[in-house]
Amino acid sequence: MSAMLSIRDLRKTYDGGFQALKGVTLEIREGEIIALLGPNGAGKTTLISTVCGITTPTSGKVTVGGHDILTDFRAARALIGLVPQEVSLEPFEKVIKTVRFSRGLFGHRRDEALIEKILRRLSLWDKRNAQIKELSGGMKRRVLIAKALAHEPRVLFLDEPTAGVDVELRKDMWGIVADLKADGVTIILTTHYIEEAEAIADRIGVINGGELLLVEDKDRLMTRLGKKRIEVHLSEPLDAIPPALAQPGLSLEGEGDVLMFEYDTQAERTGITKLLNDIAGAGLVLRDLSTRQSSLEEIFVDLVTEGRS
Amino acid sequence: MNWGAIAAIYRFEMSRFFRTLMQSFLSPVLSTSLYFVVFGTAIGSRIEQVEGISYGAFIVPGLIMLSVITQSISNASFGIYFPKFIGTIYELLSAPVTFLEIVLGYVGAAATKALFIGTVILCTAALFVDFPIAHPLAMVLFLVLTCLSFALMGFIIGIWAKNFEQLQLVPLLVVTPLVFLGGSFYSITMLPPVWQTITLFNPVVYLISGFRWSFFDAADVPVGLSLLAIAGFTCLCLGVIWWIFRTGWRIRS
């Protein structure tokens, strides 16, 4: 698939001298969902704002659908929909009017059927004539999404779309993202919620301190960086790990009745066989056995901590 | 040119106006009536005529200009300041629109509202006094140009303002004094010679004089000069806006 969004050595230094982006390079394929993870102030919003035209880049080159965002900004922006992090809406305007306005702003003719479809999909149809100020926080976020979709974008930026919304809306949002993906829309999502990235993204980018620490296929990232843990539940608790069993990565947990062994799935020798043999040799009786893969959250925290150190 | 975007901004701005139509309509009717009661009847009855025109009729062009100028500025400045204030400006900045299109949408809507109010005042004034309109086309031209140029100025103020206080600062401290001292309620020939000369540095004098000429065929300053002044002011505002959009001053970080 061709690159729908291409970012080359993008840098942004604000007037005060703060360097928000330090040479970000990223290619995003058409129809792909990429989640950008990073702590507050990592540069996620600056990256999105720059691509969308809200912030002027200091240097670097960005193209959307092959169109340069500075020299061919009309064509580039026509492809983009943006759901901002802040809930910014005209409080006295009616829902349907503000969505129509967004479509008009992109130079599209009125299309009431499409607006109705979008509003229905976002459960806003019944509220179409309500003033924005009458809506709940979650509903306002839905309006922001409706506005972003009103001109049928091919690339959708979702800047922390589920921050502070209830579980129902979050799941609903994931469903909408899945629908959009099925339509071939490229989606760039920033989030604090790791499970969100885990649930919907094809690739994960980790950004911190204005630098893209890594971008990788989600499953590969999980496999490559993921550590697995094996929990051996014993029938009888131990006071300490028997010397015959001692090896790196092994610890005694619970009330002395759980042997926890952490191992690298990519290593040539994981050490599981030796551990199980040693347990049998020591005459320990097992009650249960389970394995668990480290979550994306743990991977993310590790990466950011490494970046800081 | 993204005409659809211009129309969308224009419609969106006008819908704000229509939401408060009664206030928009009643406020100028009431204030014009008050001006006529105070200046036209109470004070005006003691001033027989100004340059051969009854005082009540004489103040009509000045009254219209006073409202049109303040309305153009406040509508345009609020129109662009409000999205900045509530954050919805992101939508304008990320849309495939040029700044020219944004200006046309906002300034067009602000000028339309001011034009509407100017017309309401004209009609209200006609209920109180009789006045001729010697050059109707010139009258409309002056009115439209004034609405447009001061809406452009209002747009600049809206971009410049960082808070609501600043939004009010220029209209209150600069524009209102200039309009009041610009011959809205008197002919500058009524002033002592020194003040007549000083007044000529007030750009609003040329607008009011030209506008008054279109009614009574009599002016304080030559009509050509009035047109030149308003054209120059429009060009100045356009120049400033062009610079703002080139640099992204107070809009883009």
C-alpha cells in the first residue's frame, strides 16, 4: 500500500525556544490505524497540529496523499479530518448546523442524507436540534467526531478522543473506528489508554520528548518486546527458593506458594524446561500453572523510562 | 476560490445574528429614537438650522455612521475573536481555506449586519424627521464602503485582542471619540478655525461629510477627498490583514 501520510524530519521549535518536535519521520500507509502513545508533553498534539495546519513547522516535509501541507495545502487539508483533544464547540449553535458548517468549510455541497447517516451512527440524530451547551461531555465529543467526518476525510486524526469519556462511548468509538477502517480511512490516534491502542491499532508509535522512539507493528511489538511470565502455583508454600532452583528471573511470590519466572520469548533458551525439570527434581508438587504476556502498558512504561534514563 | 467555505462562514455568522434578531433590531430603533428625543427635540429645537438644514435632519447621516461604524467593528471583532476564545478556530485553520476566504466570510457577514442596522436607523429616522437623499447611489456606496472598511478594522482588532477587555478597548477609546468628534452632530464649520484644522486629521470627518453630502448635497470637505479617505482606509486595513495572514500573527503558533 502507498504512503497516505509521509512525515520527514519534522521539527518544531516554539517562539519561547521549546523544541516540541525533534526530527520526526513517519510513514503511514493508506487504510492503516496507527496509535501514537506518549506521556503528556511528548509532542503528540504538536505533531497532529502541524500536519493539520494549525501549527507552522520549523523545518521538515509533510505530505498527505502526496500533497505537501504547505505548498499544496488545499489538496492536503481536503483529505484530513481532525478531532481535537479539547472540546471546542460553539455553545449556542445547534448540533446539525455546526456539522453542516464543517462540511461547508471544506467546500462541499450540502448532503443531508450523509449528515443524517453520520449523526445516526454517533447516536446524535435525536439531539440534532439541541444546542451544544445542552449536551453532556460525551455527547459533545461525538459532535466533534461528526464534524470531523462531515466532509468524508480520507485521513482522520483523533487526538485523545476518549479522554474522560465513559466506557460505553469508548467502545462505541472503537466500533466507529473499525467502520472507518473498513471504508479505507487512514486513522492516526493519540491516546493515553494503552488498551485502546491494543484494541484498535495496526501499528504503535511511541513518542516522548519530541522524538519518535519507535514505530512498530502492534503484534510484532508485543512479541519483540513482550516478556512472558510463568506462574507456578505450589501445593505447599516455601520459605525461600531452594538453591537447586535459583536462576535469574525467578522469584517467590504470594505467600510463598507461587514461583514467578519471567522470561524473554525471543531468547534461544527461555529456561522453562530447566525450571520445570528442577521443580520436579526438588520434589515440589504443583497445584496450577499459568502464563501471562506483558501488556502494552508495561512495554510503554519501560520504553519511556529507558528514554529518560 | 473556495466559495462554499465563504458561504459557510457567512451563513454561520449570520445565524448568530438571526438568533438575536429582536435585540439586533430593537436596540438601534431605541437608541435612534432616544437620540432624536434628546438631540432632535430637546436640544435641536434651540438650534434652528445648520447650513440651511433643520438640525433633526442634519444629524441623520451622523447617527447612521455612528451606529454603522461601531456595529461593523464589534460584529467583525467578536466574530473572529469568539472562535479564538472558545477554541473553535482550529476548524478554520485546518480547513482548505485561504485567509482571504476567511476574511470574506467574516467581514462580509459583519458588514451585512451593520448595513441592516444602518437601514433600520434610516427608516426609524424617517419617522421623526423629513430629509432628502440627494444622491441615493452615492449614499449606498458610502454606506457599504464604511461597513466593509470598519468590519475589516474590527477583524484586525479581533485577531489582535487577547481578552474581552482588549476587544472593547479600541472601539471605546479610539473609535467612539473619533466618531463623536468627527462631525456626527455638528458641522465642522461651526468650530473655531484652529479646531477645524485639527479635526481634518480625524479620518471619520471625511466619511461623515461624504455621507452627509449624499443626503443634502452639502459637505464640509470635498466629496472626492471623502472617497479617497475611505478607499485609503480600506487599503490600509487590507494591508494589515494581508500581513497578519502572511505571518500568522496571533493565529498560528
